[in-house]
Amino acid sequence: MPPRRRRKLRLVIDTNVLVRGVRAFRQQPPEPLTPELRLILGWIEDEDSFEWLFSETILDEYREVLRRLRVPPSVVGRVVNLMRQGGTLVEIHEHGSFSPDADDDPFYHCALDGDGDFIVTDNTRDFPPPENRKRPKIITPVEAVKQIYK
């Protein structure tokens, strides 16, 4: 009997993680030791590393925050194109409020509707674990790297 294939982990990545990963690219040479950059590069280089879930709302937030931080438009465009080509677009529905910051609720909604395993964030204070649910678990980029690249 052939070995059972393990399902790819399904992650929803908070904007702060994406921003830190993109900023690490600005260093010459990029410092691949940051967990945020390791997640992004790992996802780009190995399509089997994990499934990146996003919604149109999340993609809009990524775009808006990167522009506000004055990331060059060409880089913002590349990020959006990479997401559309390699990520998984999830149609989200309203599931109520989960976070003390209402702007973070779309990340929960995406994880719930996309059968996400984890929400990856450095801001765990604004991402309490959802009540009466085993998933998604809220983890930091360091924990995500450990989960994916064990």
C-alpha cells in the first residue's frame, strides 16, 4: 500500500507578516533567516509547502497597506499577481465577530470558509482563538515555519 499523502497545511497570513516578509526583500542580500521571509520564499519556491488562503478583502488590505508603506507599485503588483496565481481565493461569508479589531475578522472568515488550519500573525493579542472550534489555530510566523519545515 502506498504511503498516505499528507494534506497541505492551509494558512491565512495576516498583513503584518506579509509586510515584514516584503521588507526583508529590501535588504541586500535579503535575509532569509526571518520567519516571515522564509514563509513567503518557501511558498514561492515549493508549491507543496502550504496553501495560502486569501479573500478579495484580504487582498485589498495587502494592497492598501503595502501602498501606504510606499512599497513600489511594481512590487505591490507582483505580490498581488503571485497571490492570484499561486494562492487559493476563498469566497467568504459573514461569520460574526471574533477579534477585538473588526478589521481582523475577514482573516477568521477566510480561514473558516477555506477550511484553514492556521492564521499566522505577529499580533496574537488581536487574534484570540475562536470559541468552540479546534481550527483555525492562531500561530506566529516562527511557529508556522516549525509546522511547515519540520
